[in-house]
Amino acid sequence: MDALQYAIGFTLFFIGILVSIGLHEVGHMLPAKKFGGKVTQYFIGFGPTVWSKQVGETEYGLKAIPLGGYVKIVGMLPPGADELADEVTYDEQGRQVTRVRKSNTGMFTQLISDARAAEWEQVGPEDADRLFYKMPSWKKVVVMAGGPSVNILIAFFLFATLFWTYGNPSDLRTTTTLDEVQACIVPPEESGRVCTPEEVRDQPTPAYQVGLEVGDRIVSFNGVETDDWSEIQQLIRDNDDGVATIVVERDGELLTKTTKTTVTPRIIDEDADPEPVGFLGVRPSQETITGGPLYTIEQMGGMTVDVVKALGTLPVKVFDVAQAVVGLEDRDPEGPVSIVGGGRLAGEVASHDETDLTEKVVFFTGLLAGFNFFIGMFNFLPLLPLDGGHIASALWEGLRRRFARLRGRPDPGYVDAAKLLPVAYVVASAMLVMGVVLIVGDLVVPVRLES
């Protein structure tokens, strides 16, 4: 393994993720500012500040732990009548410095009260008309959906570029061009092994005997012209040990080959025993299917179903990773990985000597697109503190107000997302635990590519 190439692959993937995070936050910030909201902070990462710069009313910067990002939009939580009284004072800069709060005795009530107070410490008298909670419901949805939508758009752009130019590595079409001409007849359970010279001499395959070569494209079999491999395969099997006239295209010329297929046991159904059928001794090649934007949308629709299923089993999969960390079971190569695991996979492919540059770029592009798609879908989950939780609150607020108007009832007011903060703390804690488990798993028992 080339250490330098590994480091380059890991670093490029990590930079790609950081750029994606930054664009995710831009997806929140731009519509918030467009709608008149006040954005005081735009940061990539968490923890201590490494660098920041004030531009207008927004502080832009980087944090020490580059595993996320955030934008601070003033007034996310509405004031609560039960927690806050009317006594408010402001300093010389117009920022709130005191607010008398009523006593709270419950733990969750206190958490909500403290969060609301911390939120309103950032609010000045000039911000009265710029508070997020006062925005129309549809604007709140646009602001909160902007971030994950950007991730999905990034995934779409990367997938579309990949599918349009190289093709979809997960969507292969079997062609009638030969990828292998087997030299001898071997039992199906020994498929793939090298033939001995004696086997090649005593029991050559009909294809080898008649001189078929890798790269030949079968045009017709016994007079039946087709470019469908499954049809050719069935014609070979049905031919038993009869004469086979095969027309192939080689280097632009049509050649006719005549041989006899032989009858030998082959696996027709994976769940059944081998059956004696006609056998020629060739394997077809496969090619990736290419497509444009509509094809990409269709493929991402299928991916959406897969991601939803994956999200439903994510806690169980993470628990399996925890068991692998302590040696109770093997790491599932198809299981979830963290950003660290993704970086390791990118580094492993980059340092693989037998993988050409095109395949490395294809893998890297698909990996980065997949991470963006998952991040976008994950953030749409209707749970606080995820963006989807805020979207759900805004939608419920809009529906509640619309129903009230239709029934001629008073405006029910804003949905108080602060009351769901206990749920948000539980979800955030679970996310933190799962993230730590995946990172530890990717360091201790990493997922590796098959050699």
C-alpha cells in the first residue's frame, strides 16, 4: 500500500465532506437571509474556534472538530408565557441583558426554560421583525429544507456526472461479447479454477476447440440473430449435444464457427441441484448502463427506498458494529460506516496499485455522492434536532392555523418547538453515541475492500 496515495485519497474525501457540510449550511443561511432573518454565525465544525471573521452581522469561521456545522438564526424559539415575564432590559448595544423568569421545578421544564432564555439573550429590540419563529410557515420550511436539499442536489450532480460519462457501476448489462473462453470442462462446484494441461488436451470445451476468443461478439447462434445474452444462453442449453453454428464479430469482421455443444451439469437455479444441459464454455462480459438526468432521478428513487430501509435498521446495525468492536462478531462489510470509515475506503482505493485512475475516480465520486445522499435523507427525518424536526413543526403550525381560519376560530399561534427539546436531547444523545461507535469501529475493525 502506497502511504502517500492513501493519505491523498483520505484527505480528498475528507475535504469533499467538509465542502458538502459547508454547502449544507449555505442552504440554510441564504434563504434565511433572503427572507429577512438574522444569521449571526456560520461555522463548519464544533468545539473551540480555530478561525473566524466578522462580515456584516454574520461571523464566519472554522471549529476544531470538523464533524458537522451550523448556522445561528436568531429567534428560533418563541417566548414562552409560562417561563418568561415581561421585564426586559437592554445594554448600550441594544442586546438583552436581563429577563425575569418564573421559577421552574421540573427538570425538563427547567431545560426548556434555560434553552429559551439562552436563545433570547441574542435578541435585541431591532430584531423584533427578523425573528425566525415569526416567519410564515412556508418560509420556515424553505429555510430548514435548504440544507439537506443541497446535499441531495450534490448527490444528484455527482451521480448524474458519473452515470452520463462512465455509467452506473451498480447497473450492469450482460453483453454478447465474450469475456472468457474456458479451456476445459470442469464441474460447476469447481468453477473458476485453472485447467491442467491434461484437462485441456482430454476434455476441451467446444468454444476452446473451435477457436472462439475473448472479445468476440456473438451475432447469431444456429441462425438466430440476437444481442440478448439470456437468449443465446438458452439456445446453447437447449442445443444439448447438437451441431452449433456460431457467427461472431472479431475486429470488424464476421466469422462463422461450427462445433458441437456438449451436455454437462450446470447450475440453472441457485437453489436447485445442477442440471445436464447444452454447454459451450464461454462467459459474457458486462458493461455499465449510462443515462442522463432522468435516468439519474430514476436510480435515486430506488436509492431512496434503500436509504429509508437502512435508516429503519440503523440502530441495530450500529449495535452490531459495537459487538464487532469488542470481538463478539465480525464486522458486516455492508454495514454503516462513519466519515472516518469513508475516508479509509477512499484511501484504500487510491493506494491500490491494480486499480486504474478511472476506476479510482469512479469509486471516489460514487462514495462522496452516496454520503451526501444519506446525509440529506437522514436530516429530513422528522425528529428534532434534525432539520426534519423543524420542518415538521413548521408544517404543523401552518396546518393548525389554516384549520383555525377555515373554522372561524382564533389564531392558535406559533408552534413552540422548545417543548420538544427533551426529545431533541434524547435524539442528539443517541446520534452522538452512534457516531462514536461507528468512528471507533472504523478505527478498530474497519470495513475493507475485497482484494
